[in-house]
Amino acid sequence: MATKVVMEALSPTMEEGRLVKWVKNEGDTVAKGEVLAEIETDKAVMELVARGDGVLRKRVLAEGQTAPVGQLVGVIGAADEDIGAILSSAPAAAAPAASAGAAPATAEPAQTQAPAQPAAQPAAAPAPSAPAPSAPTAPPAAPPTPALGEKQPSAPAAPAPAAAAPAPHENGGRPRSSPLARRLASDRGLDLGQVQGSGPGGRIIKRDIEAASAAGPAAAPLTAPRPAAAGDYADVPLTQIRKTIARRLTESLGPIPTFYLTMEADLTRTAEMRDAMLEADNEFKVSFNDIILKAVATALARHPEVNAHWLGDRVRQFNRVHLGMAVAIEDGLITPVLFDADRKGLGELSREARELAAKARARKLTPNEYTGSTFSVSNLGMFGIDQFTAIINPPEAGIVAVGAVEDKPVVVDGQVVVRKRVRVTMSCDHRVIDGATGARFLQDLRRMLENPLMIVY
């Protein structure tokens, strides 16, 4: 009996996948558990394996195309088995994904042109003889008084020929308009010649300016932009991870009431300890980032009110610290997790962090390696960034952003000396963390960074 090969949910949050490469060709013999293809999920590139024995009879989804979870991507069966019934149901399900995967870069232009389509429908009101506008028309749901170039709805209360006719002009060629309408048009950068008036005798009044402003593209700018020529730009298709980043960050910045706390710590003693470790054992390679990760994890263990998730109807405080570590990859970022980070020695934490970062850049992380964090850290210090704010990864209640470790002149005991300093900014979800709560956490974090023996017990 033929076995359907479907797009599987290869990560907990995966909704669709992109087929990167077929490992098997049509006609190849496959065994259950063998790798059929490589799939790009929202987090990594994973392997899609066969769920039955036989011959790969058909590759339904082409390389580079995207399909939702559950859609047919291939068929395994006996060499002489009739698979027509299975394939006959495939086009309806596969066509949308194939189109999206084949030309994702064209999706946005298609959306911007979509509102103009009703004008081409036979049922629309007859188009006036005026020349077609160069700007896209407003969607049918726009306010009832359209700007010039907007197709008039077929409602009997608004005759079609009036929609395209320019507003009556006063002496000197200016459109007839009220003083308030002229002032609003000037403030909003609208050309009165492109606005249809609804007042007595076609006079432009306040509501016409407001309607034209709401219609957006329907009101042509005073100076039409120069159209981009071929070769002036390149449309880059969205990867699955970039789609997920966009969705998750929108979820974060929109509903989460976020505030920020910044502190500066002296890492002179930390630098001395790190140098001593390297001198004692060249294999004990510990970076400033490793020490900061360990310090954050230790501080979180003392502050469960910060090591928490917002769950809508309750706050969940964790007794274990699973620290997310943001890693930049070629087309985005991913956050592998250091589980029980507070309970691991500095050397063990350092080795694990390096291994996870390498797997993340190679897109080889498994779902259990990048899910389950209770709090996160993002470090851009290696790029020379002094200070920045990071976006919270919901449902986590906070994230720490670490800047560069720099030599700075500071006053110590009345004398100006050069010390190693770092700036740390914490983004806090105010639904979970209050200002004083976040400040106490950062106080403990500073003490540990400035007295590193507290984290290597």
C-alpha cells in the first residue's frame, strides 16, 4: 500500500516548511527511517524521513517550495502500484504552497495591486473617459467620497461619471475649496487637484480632505516618485526563520508593556580572573560572555520573580534556570538553551555554549535544544556595540542586553584610572517585573560581575 509523504511538524512551533533539498530521487528504493529530504523549519534545517518502505514514486513538492504542515510532498509505493488516486488530490492542496514558495518576493506587490482588481470586473460601473491614474486605486472599503482616479462604486446615489471628474475650479484654475480644506490639505501634503469635492457645486470641504488622507495611496503625491528600474533592487525571499522572527517580535512589541533598566559594571577583577585561568590551563578558554552568562544564571536563581513567564491569567515563577542565549546566524537569530545554567560550573557552561553556538550557525539544532528557556541574554559586544535594548521573547518576562567590554577612565578613590567596564540593559515586562524588582536583580548581577568568585564556587 502506498505511503504518503507529508510535510511534518519538525519543531513545536512549525506551521509550514520549505523543502531545501531532496535526498532521494524518483525511482530510488527507500526504507522506513531513511532520510528523504531536508526541510527548513522556523528554527533549523531538519531531516524528513520515510514512514514506509518501497520506491519513491513521486516528488510532489519541488526544491525551494514551501508547504504547510500536513500537505502532501511525495509518495512512496511499490514499483507497479497505481498512485493516481493519491496524486489526483495533490494539486488542490499543493498549488498554494508551490506558488508561495516559487515566488515569495512577488507577494507584496500583488497585495498592493489587489485593490485595483474590482475595476476590471464586468459588474463594475462603466469607466469614465478620463485617462487612468498612475497611482493605485483605493480599496472598495474606502470612505464614500473618493479621490481623483478612484473608481466610483456602482451605488445609485453616486453616478459613476462624477467620480473621475476633477473638482470645479475657481478663477485662476484652482479647485473650489473651503479655507479649512485648503489648510488641512497643505498640512497633509495633499494636492487639491487630486481631491474630489462633495460640497455644493463640487466644492472641496473638510470631510473630502479627511477621506483622501484615509485613502492613502488614492491621493496622489505632489511629485510622483521615480519608478525603480530593473537592477535598482533585489527582492529577497523570506526564509522560515525570518518569518518566525517577524511574527514573534510583532507579538512582543505590540501587547507587552516594556520598560528598560541600564547599569554599568566594572569587569576589572573579572578580567584578572579570566587571565589567571588562561595562564593556569590553556585549555580552560573562558570568554567574557561565558562569565556574564554564568552571572546572569546565578542571579536569576536568587530572583525567581524575574525568572518567570507571563501566562495571561497567571505568572509562572521558575525554580530552575534555563537560560536562552541569542546566537546570530546567516539569515536571522536563534536562541539555544543552556539548561540548569546556574548549577553548571563555568568551564562546563563555556563548553556547552560554544557547542550550541556552532550547531546554531550550522542550522543543526534539534527542537529540544532551542525550546524551554525561562529567560534570555543577547550580547552584541563583539560587534563593538556599547549599549542596546533587546526585545523580549514571550512568554518570558525579561531579557538582558550586553554591550562591549571597554577600557574607560573612571574615578576610583578620588583618582582617575582606567578600568574595564560593560553596560547591561534589561528589558522588563511590566506585567511581571516592577521597576524596583528589576533594579534589585541588576544590583545582584553587578555584584557578581564585579566579584567573580561569587559565581565560581
